[in-house]
Amino acid sequence: MVGWLDRAEKWRPWPRLTAAGPLGFPLLKAALPPGRPEWRLHQGAKALRRRGVKRVLASPGLESTQLLERWGLRLVEPLPLYRAMGGRMALFLLEDMPLRERRVALRGDEADVWAWTLAQTLCPQVGTLFLDFDRGEEALGAHLRTRYGAAPIHLGLGPEPQVALELSPRSAVGGKALRLWGEPALEGLTVTLPGALLPQGLPELPFLELLWETGRVRVEEMAVIPVNRP
């Protein structure tokens, strides 16, 4: 069970726990009454943990990682979703450019399963795919040559990429960079589920992470949009 820390308008001595099911996903909602914010959050976290909750969504202003960790709770983070959508983000940034002219770099410490997944998304849809990995680059490059008949190039052996996807810290190479590690930086892009009506206060991106990781929503059903688009 995943918890949801939200605010309530009506005063009461304790947070109220209720079942919620936005888009069919079961959540245990803790509505925090007005009062001292830290104390109310403490009460809500304690109540959820006693019900066996280990992961939580938090409405804006309630994302106190340190306090939640005291109760063995951790926030749902959307980084895996960003990685799953990374290829589509890169292609969104290059959508006005002819396929043959698109140059994308895939970078990180190790060519892991994320690197393979992103490479297979990008390779058929870009003119040049650059690889920059300390480990596993040769195996990934050989696989792409065999499957697509296109040989990726090691970063630095050609012109600069227009977009780079970074799976771990790397030095700057020019162009736009999608940072898919630590605190993500997405060049002003975000992910949404078109047509979804979510309850007020429910954090959209962490919730989409839950829908995606549990197979309720596929990558193909989501969309990449600029942050400032309604």
C-alpha cells in the first residue's frame, strides 16, 4: 500500500485515514488537519507507518524527506519514469529537425539496462547516436550494429550532439542535456497523461511513476510537453 499525505480543511485532533483510488490505483490517504505543520506531518507519517505503508506521495509543501525517513517512509520519486521517457524527450527537442540530421548522445558510467532501452528507442530515429560509457559500450554498440545496421559513434569522434542523455554525472559537451540522475534537469520538459483528471493536491509526476511501474499506464500513453504548457 502506498500512502498519500494531504491537507484537510476541517480541524480535528488526529489525521483522518481514508481509502482513495484515483484512476483505480489504491492509496491510503492521510488528511492532515490545520495546525503546526511539522507536528501534523509527524502525526500523519506515524499513522501511515502503523498501517504498513512504506512509500508515500506528498502534496506540495509536505515533502519533508528527513521527517518521513524517521518513520521509515520514502517519497515516490519519478526518476525511473523520466528515464523511461528519456528517448521521447530527446526526440521532442529534435522534432523539427530531419531524422538524418539528428545527433543524440547517450552517456553514463555503465551501459546498463537503461542505456540499452534508450539506445533501442533512439537508434532508428536519429541520424547519429553517440555513446559515452566507461563500461559496456562495446557490447551495446555491437548489438545496435547487428539489430539496426547502424554503427553508433564514440562521443568525441564527430560533431557535437544536439541533445545528450546523461544517466550519471558527466562533463559538459555542448548542446542540450537531459540529466537523468540525482536531481533531474529536463530542459523545460515534463511528462503528462493526456485526459487524466487527478484529485487536487495529488502530485502528478510521482503518481504517474506509480501507474507506470505497476503496468497500469504504458510509456506510449504518456506525452512529453513543455512545463509551461497548460
